[in-house]
Amino acid sequence: MPAEKTEPPVTAFMLVKTTPEWLALTVQERVDAFTTQVLPAIEAKTTGVRSCFYDTEFYSARVTDVWVWEAEDHHAYQLLIDALRETPFWDRYFEVVDLLVGTENGYARTYGLEPVATITT
């Protein structure tokens, strides 16, 4: 029996820039704002997502952070974005500079190939 074909997960690189309002908060106020205003909205609206957060302000003036989201499918990603837009995260604490969305090794899935661009040593 052939393996069940599933949709590839969606990966989004969310390039953001902190706002003066966010920077005016103390570190503890930032943690509190994120855990009480942003996370509950995400948890209430979607499942099947995970994230990693990268500080980039040391190297870039255009974006201060990159938030990498992985969603199990396009619907989970859409629910995530809808949830974020309903919180102060979106355009109040952070300016969303760009969204780069894709699927890992999409070319390989399209052509039935083993990934050649992914390298592990």
C-alpha cells in the first residue's frame, strides 16, 4: 500500500521591526504583554503551529527580528495570521516588514526528487 501523501508544512519567515511603543516597555512588561495579549490569541485560534524567534537588530537596520513560523498546512497558517492581526503584536508592537512564505524543498516534491539543496553534515 502506498504511503499517504500529505501536504507539506508551510514555513513563514516574518520579518518585523520593533515600534517605539514596544521599546518603551520594560523587559518584564514585554514578557507580560506577549504572554497575556499575544499567546492566548494564538492558542485560542489555531493548532499545528510552532515558532522560533531570531534577534537581528545587531546586523540589520531594516528589521529587528525574524520570527520563523511552521504550520502544518495553509489553513493553520491563515488562522495564525488572523489571530496575530487581532493582537497588539501586529502594527502596534511590531511593524511586519515582510512575509516570506514557502514549503521546504517544494521543487523536490513537485518533481518527485530527493532534496539536493538540503545539506546535513
